[in-house]
Amino acid sequence: MRAEIANYINQKVIFTPDSVGYRPSPLSSTRLPAALSTHLNEILHPHSSNTPITPETIFVASSPTALGHMLGFSIAEPRDGILVSRPVYGRFELDYGVEAGVEMVYADNDVEEGFTPGVVEKFESSLKEAGERGVRIRGVLIVNPHNPVGRCYPTETLTEIVKFCSRYQLHLISDEVYASCIFNSGHPDAVPFTSVLSLDLPALIDPNLVHLLYGFSKDFASGGLRLGFLISQNKELRRACQAILRLHNTSTAAVTIGATILEDREFVSNFFAKASQHLASTYKITTSTLEKEGINYVKGGNAGFFMYIDLSPYLALLPDINTNGINGTSKAGTGTNREVTLAQKFLDAGVFLHPGEEHGKAPGWFRLVFSHEEEVLEEGLRRFVGVLGSLRQV
């Protein structure tokens, strides 16, 4: 899909002197926030009781990653914590922790459990344990659609998470960067996407505690544009983020490109339809391969670029030795060293699956990205299967 975006930019985007100017902030221009508010109101369907998504509630920065960093600085102090259910995308530790010093406090769940209202019980336990070791929890982070599981949160689960945040006056950060990466997977139990903003928030929580992250990198296959958005009614939070925007500003060229794309609603609609078809096709190719090879994966996915697969049976086929691989040194007997060894074997074959990236409860679970062009995906799967086949023959 990157080719479609690149072709559109080459044909449709017109740069003016302002597009390459040196402005203190993209907020000085209302074009991009106005176009984005129209877009998000269409795809997120905010509840009628909520304040509509307006340009004034949108804060523009260089990426959702940068915004995570800014939120860490703005809502917490060093050594404070943010609750997140795992497995989950592992790089949040860097986004919130590298400079802001905020700790990701994990609530361990089985994959199925993490999407039920019962996840709140795990949040309760992790909140208590964090307090006992002196970590003050300042917020809850969810990823919806989920990375790496590829599922959407049911409405009833979102509602209970919002209530939990209200009960303890915690900020809720809803990362919805995959909001339009929805496809027909063929799973009858797949849950449709529901944005946290589509809930009746005033009846559940102070809306000033709810913040949504969005960006161009996933829905528009344009990570290189460096465009991220914070949607929040909290004026004080937006003001705090603006105070450090100097270090995380986006370019005026990216603002021009993003606004041009979002203003063309026909292109956006057609692009999303084509992307959805592509994801459905590559998902089917991948699941067919996994099922043929007898590899377990989390069913019910219908969103995002990836699925969560279980390669733990193959760990027993590997030696239990100290390794110094992708994640650095891993000690024998920890259970993770074989995972690193397996990942290195994939890498030697030209396939990258990050070991331990999603912080699963047990070694052997990997995130498999299936959103490549079909010929690339098929070659990658061939190499992937080849590595596993070589282990079975030992």
C-alpha cells in the first residue's frame, strides 16, 4: 500500500512556500487539524454525549511514539507507572521510559482473558502490587485494535476499563493507530472495532482523563511521514505537551502531505477498502500456512498487520545454552535463551521475528507480521517453514 500513497503524493500534493517554511508549530496552521477532525469523526464515531473531535482538541506531533514520550513527561513523574495488560507491543517501555523514566507496570493475562471485563481484576492486583513497592500508578494504556494479538476490544470490556480508571482517577491512553486496519478474517467470533470515544464517556469518567493516540504510520502505511496526533479534551495536558513540542515537532512538508490526503475523502475511502482486501488476503495466506504446519495461533483476529503465534513446541528442539543474540546475553535455564536461539535461526534465513518483544507469559510466543506484498509474504513463509522443518529433522 505504500506504493499507492507514494503515487498519490507525487500526483496530488502541491507544495507552497509555507510547505517548506520554518514555523514554530504545526498548530499555527488549522488545515491539518481540520482535515483530521473530519476523518476521525467518520471512522471513530464519537458518542453524541461526548465533545465532538474538533481541531482544538487535536495536538499534532512527529509520531505516536513521540506523543507517548510527551505523555510520560506530562502525566507522571520519574518512577511513576502506567498499567498495561500483556502480552503487548514491547516498545512502549522505551516510549514512556527512556527519558521520562515512567515504568510500564504489567498485568499478566492469558490472551483470551485480556479481552474480557475480567482484565480489570488483573489491573486491580497490579495496581496494589505496584503501590506496595512504591510505584504510583498514573494511567492505563490500551492498544485497540491490539498489537500483537490483532483483535479489537469488546464494548463491555472497554466500559469496565474506563470505570476502573474513573474509580482510581487514572488517565486512560487509548492507542488506536490501527483503527482502520480492519478486515474480514472469516472468523465468526471476530469483534468489530469500537473506539473508546464511541462510549458515553461523561456517564463513566471525567472526559479530561481520556486521551486517544492516532497516526499515519499504520492506517496510511506512511511511517516515514512522521505524523502523530493526540486527541484530548484536557486543555492543561495539551498545554503541557505544547511546552515540549519543540523537541518533537513534525515538518511543514509532512503537514501539507497529510492534510492533502485527509481532505480527499474519496481517496481515503478507496484506499482503506483496498487495504482491507489486501489484509484479508494475506491473513488467509498466512493462516493457511500455519494450519498446514500445525502451528497454533490466536484465533479471532480481524485487525492490524500481525498475529500472535505459539512456537513453544520448537523450543524443546533447541539446546539450552547461554546465548548472545538479538536481545543480548540470555542465560541457560531461563527458558528465554532457546527463544533467542530460534529467533537467530530465523534471522539467519532472512526472516525477523523478535524474541520476547511482546512480553508473553511464557517463552515461545512471537508476533508474525503478514501485511507484506503477497510475493514477499509467501517467500518469507517458505523460509519460516524451512527453519522449523530443519529443527524437526534433527
